[in-house]
Amino acid sequence: MNASYIPKSLLAFALATGCTILPGTAPSACSEDSECEDFFGPGSACQVGGTCSDPTGTKSLQLGLLYVGPVGDHGWTKTHDEGRAYMLEQLDDVTAMFAPSVSATDAPTRIEEFVARGDNVIIATSFDFLVPIQAAALDHPDLQFLLVNGFQTGPNLGSYSGRMYQVMYQAGYLAGKMSQSGLVGVVGSVAIPEVVSHTNAFARGVQAANPEGRVMMRWVDAWFDPPTETAAANELVDAGCDVIMGQTDTTIPIETANMRSTTETPILTIGYDNADSCSFAPETCMTSAYWSWGPVLTDILRRMQNGSWDPTEYIWTPMLPDPAESVVYLSPISDSLVPSAIRIEVEGLVDDLSTNTPEGRMFPFRGGVLDSMGMRRFGAGEYPSDHDLLTMCWFVDGVLNTDGTPAQVPNGCPGEY
């Protein structure tokens, strides 16, 4: 509590009358932020439960992070470990340990180990941990829990993510512009709504650039399976795809395609997860759709420290114009592989995509949407809701299997078909 802070209205009265004021105590209950700001100053907020946060106080946080893969995967897990390092540089009184390569089956044990160690914030960095983290939040109401891409919240369970589908549209537009065959290949990871909506936005981008363009999808059914990822990338190249993108937790899809590229049959690639993914396929990689978790994680934990965090408020941040602040972005486009006119056109999409309006957030799905079976999902002038994206288990028109037939999302996708 900031006992020396005087409410602004009372301070004005004192100055006008010459009275002396003795600082009082914080309000025992609040109904709006202004009541808290009058006592604690700017930054205080009326929290769930009607108590004020104190922006001058700093709570020590001890974090335990569950990683779905190894830190050296140069994919999804690496992005979260970079976010952890960024956060530790920005915040005081925070420590953070992690458990790598945790399966959903082992997650409850790892969580209890974090609890026994004294961690007061536990972060699950994969949708795979949804059920274990929900159960742990119920079992330990005095601790705080965070889930990435889970979209579930509770009194002590928050969720956060970024709108990667916006960047995937931009990447798809680049692929559609650069593909000579009109066939773009995607190595899919696990059939969940997040991956499906990303693929759909990518396909919409391809077709915005080339109405005759198509996306071929080859599932791996795992986040990390190097042999199957290699086979999937080769199958897509054999099917005629001349641009390859992977959605697994490694750079293996683009490395494999990079090795298949020749002067006679050139292949181009697009990286995923990390801003520097193209360093693994420099001869063919045009850009990378990447995550940057540091800023959003730092903001959440800072609010935990000062008591202003509301776990029931789901955080799904849109693309921002400034890559230093955005959770999702497209890395600089190769000037040796992509003509300047196309680079400028693709980069210009940021203006539309980063407009934080319904039209901007849903820009990839504007103009009416058919699914791969020809069913109209959204009419002209209609936009999907967040719920539609978070439960999306169907492909848009133009997504194909490697045999050229319309692709359908595998059974088991936890959403709506």
C-alpha cells in the first residue's frame, strides 16, 4: 500500500484551505478503477472481487514452465524459452525453471514437482496441457496458472496467445505470388483448431495472390517427429509443390525441401515459429512467420506482481505494426529470392492486418468463405467470430490432399466441423 499517496480531490481541497492531511488507509472495497487510483495513484485497478491493486508493490514470482518439446528444436519450444529469457531481463523478483519434452501424460507429475518446489506461477506452453493445467488450477487455488493457446480461463487460470493466422495470410500471399506451379505445400502438425485456422488463412492468402493457387496438406500428427516430417515434405515436393512451409516444431520441413531444390526444379520455402528459421535453409527460404512471447509474458507477469492481473480476461493479441511489440510477425523478406515489387506488396498487407478492428482482425476471411466440400461458411460481408476460429475444424476451399482430392480435417479435432 502506498500510504503516502493523497487522493487528488482531497489534495486540491487541502491546498485551497491550508489544511494538513494525514494519510488514510486503502478502501476496503471498490467498484471502479477511479476509486483505486484516488488512493494508490495511476495504474491501480479494481480487481475481480472488488479489491484494489497496488502498483507500487512488487510480488516475488517463482515460475515453472512446461515445454512440449526440447529447447533445441528451433521451433515452438525455443520461442517460449526466448520469451522466458526476455521476461527475466525485464522483471525483478522473478525466477523461472522449465521442464522440457513433457507429454500430456507426464504433465500432472511435472506440475506437482513445480508445486513442491515452491513455484507460485505455472505456465503450460502447449494446448496439449489443457486438461492437466485445468485440473491443477482447481487443486491449487492459491497458485496462478497460465496456458498458451488454450482459450480457457478461471479464477486462477489465464490464457494468452497471438493471432498468428494474420501472419499466415501474409505468408500465403507471398507463396501464391512466388509459386510457379500454383501448388503450395504445408506440413501440418496436429489437427487442432489453431493449426487448421492458420492453414486456412495461409490458403486464403495463396488464393488472394493467385485465384488458381492451391494448398496441399500433409499431416504429421505430431509436433516433433523428424522422420515423418522429412517424409511429408518429400511427398509434397513429389506432388508438384514448389513452395513448402512447415507447422511442426522444427525446421526439418524447410531443410528437406531446401535439399530437393535444383536449378531445373527450384523449390522455395517459408519458415515458421522463429524469426531466424531461414538460416537453416538460406538458399530457398523467403521469410518466416514467427512468435515473440517476451512482451506479452512480461506484461502478464508484471500485472501479477502489482496485483492488477485479471485471469478471466483472455489475451489474444492481434498483429501490431511494430515487430518489437507484436507477438506475431513476418521476418524480413529475402531480397535475393523475392522481387522488390512483390516484397513491397506483401509488406504492405501489414497496414490492413494490424488494424485492430473486426475488419482488420478477420481480414484473411473477408469476402465470403466456402469450405473444401463447397459449403458456404460465411457470406460476402460476413466475418468469422473469435469462437468460429477457436473451434475451426474444417478446411477452406482450395486445400487438397497430396492426391489432389479436397482435404478434410481428421476426426478428433477438438472443435466444430
